[in-house]
Amino acid sequence: MTNRELFFRYLGLPSFQPLGLEIDRAEGIYLYDTAGKRYLDMVAGISVNNLGHRHPAVIKAIHDQLEKYLHLNVYGEFIQSPQVRLAQKLSSVLPKGLDSVYFVNSGSEAIEGAMKLAKRFTGRTEVIAFKNGYHGSTQGALSILGNEVLKNAFRPLIPDVTFIPFNDPQALEKITGRTACVVAETIQAEAGIILPDEGFLEQLRNACSNSETLLIIDDVQMGFGRTGKLFSYEHYGIRPDILVLAKAMGGGMPIGAFISSKEIMDTLANNPELGHITTFGGHPVCCAAALAALEVLTENDLILQADLKGKILEDALQGHPFIKEIHRKGLVLGIEINDEKKRKRLTEAALNNGIIIDWFLFHPATFRIAPPLTITEEECSLACDLLVRSLNES
């Protein structure tokens, strides 16, 4: 049997229509299939590879750590230098009050831990989330996912979850003294890159503060330079009580974290002790990779270039007859086409032309452009040429 046949035979798959590319190697912003064809990766593994594939600094950090140790014990038992150094570095680039880091394996797991932490600290039970918000697909994360199609088959989910519309100030009145936390993306990704209205996130922050409700910001997709700031909430003049990170955090390795104050985080360590446990969270190789990735981002101007590169893409695609609207922040674009029936043809044309795009879960007429931050201006122009050609052929 071929690898393709074995793929469909032995792997549990999330859908029956995967892209099905068999990749042999990856470097920078390019993927190469087993036939040697090159693809421009314009989604960065869904906002994971912000430094591109196999960034030299990340690869070196992985190799160096492999020479020392891999997994030693469950998280939080042994003092492991990669964890300590990464937590210290993260705290140094975050505001006061976000200085206690709990490492996990993914964004979904970080959301689970953040919700548990909010309930434990406040003693309250209600969780408020937003319609069209996306936070992962584990049981708790699915419970606060703001789209009914993806969750109805798995009910009952966790109780006492309330949904309110994004960008609706009046809906913030539902945040009360019984609300443990509000979970929000600053930019709704899977809804097609929906930006907050001016002042809305400040109003949300004030509503949480007034009711002593914890504000959890999910920066899993938009974090680590994607929007032109290291973290997306920095654009909007707010500070979360709990920050959730993953995806680009590991430079291509699996890692996530939820971050809060020492006062809040310490409640997971008592009554009950071991209030949150993870075996592989903060894996030393992943932490070493994450530290290297963070140092690259903070020691050069890749983040400052994100908006310029995003504008090159937006300007080149704006006005195409097949494009209805473009939503953009930094180097992430949601490009809505005027006929959803073109979606399959556009994906096929793009792959034929050697460019990888992706579609948003909650807005299937909108495709995602979120290339590695390392893409050059010349490569942005090349991507635009390939995208226009694909649009014309679809």
C-alpha cells in the first residue's frame, strides 16, 4: 500500500476531505512534496510557524536540548532549566500581573486550565463566551465554542455557559457577580478575522473589573507577532487577568500556556493539591524551542514588518472581481469571496499553482492568509501573483 492509502486506512481523520499533500521536507516559507513540487505556505500551519519552517535558531535549541534530557517527570516536580528560562522570558515581555506561567501542550489544554483557574480563584461557576468565538475542541473548550454546528453532536457539555454577541456593548451587562470569567479573542479568527469595534475591549475590561470577573484573553492564533504586536491585546490598551497562548509559541513544536498573577495561579496548588496536572506540559525540548523562537521575535524587527507585509498582500488583492471584502490585522487576512461555490475550485487552483490557503471554520466563504512572518516583500509579491492567478482560474 502507498503512504496515501495507509494514511486513509490507519489514521483517525477529522474530515473525509483532507488536502492530502504528502510532504517530504519544509524550509522557510516553503513545503516540498514527494515529487519535488514546491508550495508557498501561506497559512503557516494555521499560525504556528511564525518563524517559518525549521528556523535555524529553533533547530539549534532543539539539538542542544536533545543532548541533555527529554522527559524527566510530570510537570512541576523537577526544576528544569528550559521551563524556568522560558517562564522568566515570557514574564519579562508581559505586563505586571502576568508573571506566573503554567505550561501545557496545546491551546485547548491551556483554555481548560484557564477556566478551571478562574472558577477556583473566584468561587463562581458562570463562564461567558462570545458567539463565533473559537477556543479549541476538547470538552471544556467546545463548551465555550460559539458555533452550534460543531458542538451539537457532543452534548451535554459543561453547564453554566452564557454566550453574548461580539462588539455589542449592551450585552456586557450580562457580566455579573456570579460570572467567574469571560473568555474572549481580541480578534475573532474563525469567524473570518473580525476586529473589535473601537472601545469595545476597553468596555469589556471595565465590565469585568467592576464585577470582579476574570478576563481570559485567548491569544492562541493571534499571538507572537502575527498582528504587528507581540501579543494582540496590546493594540487595545487592555490587560487580561489570564492570558492563553499556544500555536506559534513553540516555533513549530507543541506547547501552550496559561499565564496569570502568582496570587491567582497559586490557588491551583491547594484545596485540592494538584488542582491541575499535566504529564508532558512544558516538555523540555518544546520549552527550549519556544525560548529560541521568542528570542528571535524580540531581538529583530520581524514583528514591526508584519503590518507592511500584510498591506502588500491586501493592496495587491483588493479590487479583484472575485473578492467581496478583506479583513486584516498585521499579517493575517480574511479574504471573503463573492461566491462560496468557488471555494473548492479556488483551493484546487491554488494547490496546482503551488500555494497553500485555508478556510475559516465559521465563515466558509472566507479564506485565510497568514504566512510566516519571515516572508520577504518579494515573496509577498510572488504570493499575490499566484493568488490572483488561482482566483482567475477558479
